[in-house]
Amino acid sequence: MEKETDYIFTKVLALLSTLHSDKLIGIKISHDEVAYKPEYLFSPKHKSNLFKWLKRLYATRFPASDLDFGKLKVDFETWYYDLGGTSIEFVYHDSYLLKPMDAAAALGISKVTLNKYIKLGLECLDNGSQHKIPKHAVELMKDPVYSIRMQMNYQKKKMLEQTPEERLLEITREIAELQLKYGKKTYQEAFRVHESQLDDPVDFYRWKDLAEELDEILKVAGGASGN
């Protein structure tokens, strides 16, 4: 199964790098060989994914829209992390990057709300430039499914880059900011109506995700200390 996975993974990587060269300069992947997780490599989910990627290779049309490219990029990134990858970076042409004010205008939101989205996981490069938000990230935020997938990849990346202690401190600080803002201890107390009834659910999702991640970190830490 490793050979088949390597073959299809390499093909998809080449597809992204070469056929989307109008958007991408390149893709940087950790020099360390991906240590495939056996429990995932031989799972029905992975086998199904391989067939889906094969079909996708032949079905992809060019030139691709920003939204279609974004979906392909997010799905590939998710697959990479599922396989056991630890570091992947997409390098874009400057012409494909937006200023935050332009991204906010395209989404019809304020810069304050845009910053909330970035904290949740809207793709934003730390490149020292005013142009830092890929065009597809704006389109993905309009898609309820892929906006969540983009955010999940962001959280995976942060977990890989930070120690549990560092992440715990960051989560605690962010939750404290929300507690002070709403004057409540939990997101359940702060948001007593259903999420579908909220005018701006950004803080709800952010707080809920942070609380769940905090519980997971503490659960893992508790299990480790008990061994």
C-alpha cells in the first residue's frame, strides 16, 4: 500500500505544483520522510481516499477557479497530515495574494471580523508583506464545508508546531480574552441561543473549538501522568 500511496501522492503534488503555477511558486514539504501511520495506511478510509484521488487526477479541469484550487489544496493538505506529515508550506505569487483590507471587502466584513477569522484559521501568510491572504481563502470562507476544513488544517499545523505546554498557554489566554469580553465563564453561558440564530457566530465557534481542544490536551496530559 505504501508504493501505491507514494505514486498517487507524488502525482497530486506534481499536479498542484505545475498545473497551478499561475498561483503557486512551489510547495515545501519537510525533508523528513513522511512516516506513514500504519493504522491509517491500511484503513478503509485511506483505500477509499486513494480511489478518490485517482478519479480527481483525471477529472480536474484547467484553468481552475480560485475556489476549485482552494478545495484541492485543502484536501491535499488534510491528506498529508492524515498520512503522518508534519510540515507543508505553499508559496504563492504576490499577484495571488490580497491585502487584509481587500479580503475584508470581498467578504463584506470589517477588519476586526477578518482578524477573528484569521485566528480561527483563515489562511494568512506571515510573510512580512501587506499582501498575505491567498485569493482562494476568501472563496473558501463562503463555503460552509471547506471553511471548516481550512480551519481544521490550521489547528493541526499549530498542534504540530507547538509543544502541548505552549498550546495550553495560548488557548488559556484566548479563552480568557473571550471570558472578559462576554463576562461569562463558558461559551454555553455566553451564547444561550442556537448557533444558527447568531448574527455573528465567529466568537461562538472560536470559543467552542478552543474549549474542546483544551479538554483534549488535558485529557492526554492526565493519561500520560497516570502511566
